[in-house]
Amino acid sequence: MVLGAGEFAVSYGDDQTEIWVTQMGSWANMNTAFIDRTHGIVAIVDPFDGKGWLKALADENLVPTHILLTHTHKDHTAGVKAIRNAHPDIEVWGHEESVSPSLLGRIFFRRTDFTHVWNHAPNEAVVWEAGSIHLTVIHSPGHSPGHVTFHGHGVYVAGDLLFTMRSGRVDLPGSDPAAQWRSLAMAKTVLESLPGDWRLIPGHRYDWIDGTTPDWVTIEQALKHNISLNAPDIDTFDALPFNRFDDELSA
Ligand SMILES: [Fe+2]
């Protein structure tokens, strides 16, 4: 399917969980929420349009309880302020390396005050739980410091580590191409361990192999066709044209 701006696709994971997926903004940022109505848990990943999220949740008598950030580029944190203003007690989670003081004030990063941080080493995994929501959080730096991915309940939320057909650029302040290569190797191992029919939700809805722009692909499709996941070595990966761009727009 191809979601309109701010349109929500709702599916159901295991247990009592609902998975909401939407795309928002001029760079087609993909947003995902893990919802457990029984325990009153609403965890939103990378909210772009805070007011849009608040309205959609309110329409369902839901209250956001957690914000989980893959990284702190502006287009992945744009909605945090509005949600936090409406719900000051909300928990905001991210990796501590994504708020390194040396990066604050740089144009691509938005100052984001986390209430809770992860601090695990690159390519290590920790579990995050709330109510019946159970996610594995993998520290996957390279596109940005402190980048993490989340997976559980039938979805792998890739942030800007992976898009459907390629991977995130590594030419921004704080980017590290060698770290990205290692994070991609870890991601491949993880994806190969997950059911092939789970969805890979990319950080942005960019082109797929057939020129369409699907909101997500299956893990099986990504493993088969994603160019970065199939690069044979770091030199081949590093030479891929989408690692570096002339523009400075799509962080
Ligand atoms: Fe980014």
C-alpha cells in the first residue's frame, strides 16, 4: 500500500499489540507506534508531525506514553516538542551518544532532552519493555552517532540505517562510514534471524527496485534486494552512490 500524508495503517502484532504506521512530511518520514491498549502504552518512534499524532491518538482515546528515537536528526524528532507539551510526563528515550555535547548545535541535530537513555555499545542489543510491548534495541551507528533500530511484534523499524532498497547516507556531521558498514552487517544477521514475512519499516519511503515507493517491504524482500545488505565488502559498500549526496536536505 502507499499511505497518504498522515494516513495511518493499523495492523496487529502478537499478544495485545497494535502497530500503527504512517508517513509524514516532505521527505516521507515513516513513523511507527507500538500500542497496548490494555496497559495504556503508546510508544511512538520518531514522531514527525506531533499534532497529527496527538489528534489520531485522541480520536481513539489513546494517550502517548513513550517516544522512542532512532536518532536525533531534525526530521526524526520534529514532533517531540508538541507531544511533550501536551503530555509533559511522557518518557523520551534515545541513545546517549546521540546527544553528545560536541554535536549539539550542529544544523542537522535537534536538541532533544531525553528522560531515559540507552548506553550500550555499537552492535549490542538491549530489550525495552512496557506493558506487553517488547522490543529489541540495537545500537547501530554510522548514519549518525547513537543511532538505534527497534524490532518486535512483526516489524523491524530501521530508522535511517536502512531504507527498502538502500541505506542511509554517511556524509553528514557525525556520520561514520566504517561504523555504518559494521551496523549493516549486524542488521543482516538480525534480519536473517527474523521471520521473513515481518515488515521492514524504513526511516523514509524511498524508491524500491521497481521504481515504486512502498511504505515497507518484507524482511525477505529486503534481504534479497537491498543493495547495502548485499554489498560483498566495505570497499564496494563505500563506493555506493547513495552514501554521499551534494545536497544537505534529507538528513
Ligand atoms: Fe537521519
